[in-house]
Amino acid sequence: MPSYIDLHVHTTASDGSDMPKQVVEKASQLGLRAVGITDHDTIQGVTEASEAGSRLGVEVVPGVEISCQWQRKSIHLLGYYFDPTNPGITRLLEGMRRGRTERLPKMLAKLRRLGIDIDQEEVEAEVCGEAIGRPHLAQVMLRKGYVSSFEEAFDKYLGYGRPAYAQRPRPTIAEGIRTILDASGLPIVAHPLTIKASLEELLIALCPLGLQGIEHLYPYKFVAGRREEWYEGVPRRLAQIKQLADQYDLVLSGGSDYHGAIEGKAPLGSAQVPYEVLQRLQDRYQELFGHLPSACTA
Ligand code: AMP
Ligand code: ZN
Ligand code: FE
Ligand code: FE
């Protein structure tokens, strides 16, 4: 029987609803061999997850997810195995978290003008970790009855271009990739099929910057939900990712983007990523940096 892993997971350190150790416990119950902790703009959850991982025999891959900018589009960049003490990436992540904190009052002011009255403290009460996100705000809106679903909070108010949307500063994709590489990490583009650009155009821009991999296995069907027409093109584009990864010498990655019990998010392990994917990631790390990643217990 093949062993499976999940390399894209959020915890309470950012906007997931499971604590890092709970994620690892669930991974263990599901028989997953490895789990990648990729919270938004923080590595706060990695230590707790690693401790649980050593106890339960689940390999924990340290990582992060950073929203970057490319041609006015948002590109989510995953970074694996970087040195957590590196000043460059530490500074970048701190700045991103500050941007999140400073964005919240702006969104609350916009909501108030729309008749939605939420205090900063109410949102902060939802946050366990150090990265405040729109999902925390959406939960409060849902609980207070301003919306009838989590999705509605984004569709009507918080999504890009919606009336309570507020931008936060984002690094360029070049800066994101460079910062991860300089911290001895592997930069990998997340859920590429959610980016409104041709894959080839994207890779022509990102590969010369040092991109090392592309997320391939991802629960697109789940994410598409009722938008069946959107999902139609996905299998063909996934085949294209494989072909382009070969052509551009990128490693293929995969994960579920699990967020715990947050509505509309895919279950842990649902991307069905074989363990070999992680071995190839580690091989690439070794090629680039001359040794296996230190967190690697294999
Ligand atoms: P933020 O990190 O605050 O910019 O919020 C982005 C996060 O919100 C994503 O990582 C998702 O977890 C969630 N999100 C973004 N758009 C949507 C949407 N349309 N529906 C549900 N969740 C969303
Ligand atoms: Zn998220
Ligand atoms: Fe993402
Ligand atoms: Fe994510």
C-alpha cells in the first residue's frame, strides 16, 4: 500500500481551526506519513507539530505560505525547510504579520459603513496565533448573523474587489522567491490553477527567479464546489503542469490546504500525495544546498 502525505496544512498559528498537535494527531489517525505545516506568514506552529510528530511517528515538514504579488495578481508561495533563524525571512514574515494586523481596522471601518458592527476585540478573540486573517473576521460575521455562510462573507464583503476588502502590503514574487532561497528554503508556487494566468506565462516569469517547484496534487474538485464549469478544464491543466514541470525542471508538490473545521475547506490528506513527492523535494534540497534538510528525520 502506498503511503500518503499532505504538504499544505494550516493550523491555529494562522487561520486553521486545529492546533498544530491536533493536525499531527489527525494525520497519524489517517495513516499519513508526513505533514507539511504551511501557515500564512508564520512558523509558530512548527515546533509543537514537530514534537507531536516525533511522538506519533509522523514526519513534520516545516514550511510557510506567503501571499506575493505578480502583475497585480496574488500568488501564494510555499517555502519549505528554510532556516528559521535567517534574518531576511524573519524580517519578511514579521512585516507580513504587521500588515495583517494593520489591515484589520481598515476592514472593520469599511464594514461599519455598510452597517456591520464588529469590534477589533471580537476578531482578536478568534485568533490563537500571530497571523490574523480574513477567515477570523468571516467567523465573527457568521456568528453574529451578518452572513449565513463563511463563503458569503467573502463573496459579499471580504473577497478581492468586494466593498470591505482592504489591501495589505505584499512582497513581489521575486522578493518572495529570493528571500526563501537565501534562507536555504525551497520556493514552490501554491495552487497554480487558481491564478488567472496561463501556466506557461507564469513559469516563464517565475523560473528565472529561482522557483523550485509547483503544487500539482491539490483538491481542486473540492475547491471548485458547485462551479462545475470551472472544474472542467482542471484535469487537462494538471497534465500540463506535469509536462511543464519536466520542461522547466521543477519538482511537483501537493497538499490539501487543510484549514480544520473551516467551512468549504478540503479534508486533511484529501490531495492523496504519495510519499515519493517528499523524497523528490528533499533530493532537490540536497542538490541545491549540499545536504539534507536538518528537520529531515528520514
Ligand atoms: P488573508 O490571509 O487574510 O488574505 O485571507 C486569505 C485566506 O482566506 C485564504 O488563505 C483562505 O483561507 C481564505 N479565503 C480567501 N478567499 C476565500 C473565499 N472566497 N472563500 C473562503 N475562504 C477564502
Ligand atoms: Zn488560509
Ligand atoms: Fe493559498
Ligand atoms: Fe494555504
